[in-house]
Amino acid sequence: MSILVVGTVALDTVKTPFGKKKDILGGSATFFSLAARLFSPVNLVAVVGRDFPEKHIRFLKEKGIDLSGLAVEKGKTFRWEGEYGWDFSNPRTLATHLNVLSGFNPQIPEKYKKSDYVFLANIDPRIQMKALREMRKPRVVACDTMNFWIENRRKALLELLKRIDIFFLNESEARQLTGEPNLVRAARGIRKMGPSRIIVKKGEHGSILFSDHSVFCTPAYLLESIFDPTGAGDTFAGGVMGYLATRKKPGRLALREAVVYGNIMATFAVEGFGPGRVGKISRRDISRRFRQFRRITSL
């Protein structure tokens, strides 16, 4: 089944203890798509400027991602610059240049409007809602957010959450949104806002799925080498939604399996700078790591 992602395609400058890369391919829709495409067809909606390198467009197309919804507008591409210390969970943003993203008005191609699965990546919730209104009864709608939108677009975000099935966010965002320090109670409060399933991303500590009256916790896969955690959360979401789209009925077991696949996909993202590593893997690589994950978590 097809997946629609609405988000950002960007040029990132990233510095970590292992080096620095300038103007590499980035963006929430980029990382999500490269993960999800390994499971299901992906349709991408985003905007870039005329300075966006043609090689990146070729790269995404070669990976089978449909770019009919990628608008190229006059101006410069959205850019983000960040620096990580040894605490990879707390990056320092050095610069954010919205450029063409500041006026982003997503145009959903007609052939995308029947997409079965919709992921609204981390952008202004007003843009997320506009895109969602153009869809024709998708089976599953998911979204991501961040602390900036919770603080500055709270009303729009709360309106959007009424129409969301799966909500991705991290621990601090869950607490910020609800004002509740306890994560279990925070998740319960978010479910009352609309989403029936909450997935809390915990970085190197895995993730937690809250749904109905059940909780499912997964640890992170153990890695020896971490170079760049940028885009890991979006890659995680791509793994979750991509796997769900392969199942005829996205029930309780399928969702739990999807979260495990999301965790595994995120591990590939952090093993190199930018999305290059995710762009090179195959289903065989994923299956191998899935089997290893089962071994290290089995009683």
C-alpha cells in the first residue's frame, strides 16, 4: 500500500565528535522516505529551492521515491546547522534558515490523494492540517511534532491531533504538551486529545508504544559505532509506517512489530553522516538485524 509523507527536504551542516559535513542531504521527509521505501511505495511532498543539487534528486528517484510532489521554487533550500557533543540526545542548533520553507503551501498531486497511509512529518501543524484536508479517507494518519510547535502553534496542533491515529514524539515533548511529568499519565492525556496510539521515542533507550490499555516497550539495538543521529527519529517513523503498510490489518501485533522495525531502521541512520547509510541498505540487512534484535531481547 502507498504512503504519503509531507515534510522537509533540506541541506544540513552537521558536526559531531567524529567530524563535520557541510550541506549534506537532510530533512524529515528525506529520512522518512528512505526508510519507508524499503517496505512500501512512497510519495513525497516537500519544497526545495533552485539551489538544491540535482544529484540529490537523482538519488531519491533511484531509490524509487515518487517526487511528483516535490516543488522547486525560486529561492534557497531550507538549511539547518547543528552540533552534537558526546550526548547525542541533545544537539545544539547553530543556525536555521527556512528560506523557501517559510512560504511552503503543500500541493498534493491528484494521484497522491488516495494514499493509504499518511505521515505528516515535523513541520508547522497548520501545514500538516492543510495537507491532510486534501486526502481521501486514508487508512492510517500519523504525525510528528517538536517543542517549538507545542509552544507556538499549540491551538493548531491540538486541532490536528483530533484527526491523528498515531502520534510520534519524544519524552520531553510529551511532558510539555500535557504538563504531566509522569510519562504514563502524559500518554493517557495525549490519547484523550485524539490519537489512539502514542509512540514515545527515547533515542538510545528505545521507544514505548501506548495503545488502548496496553504498553509495549522496546530497547534500542546495541551499536558499536554512532556517527550522526540526525534524522534517526524520522527514519524510525519511516520504518514503523513502512512496515504497517505491508500488513492487511494494522492490529495490535502488527503495530508492535512495526515499532521494532522502526527501532532497527533508526540504527542504520546513525551509522553514517546524513541519509547515505539508509540509502544503501536492503531488506536482507533489515532482516538480519531484526533476527539479532530478537536474540538479544529474548528470555
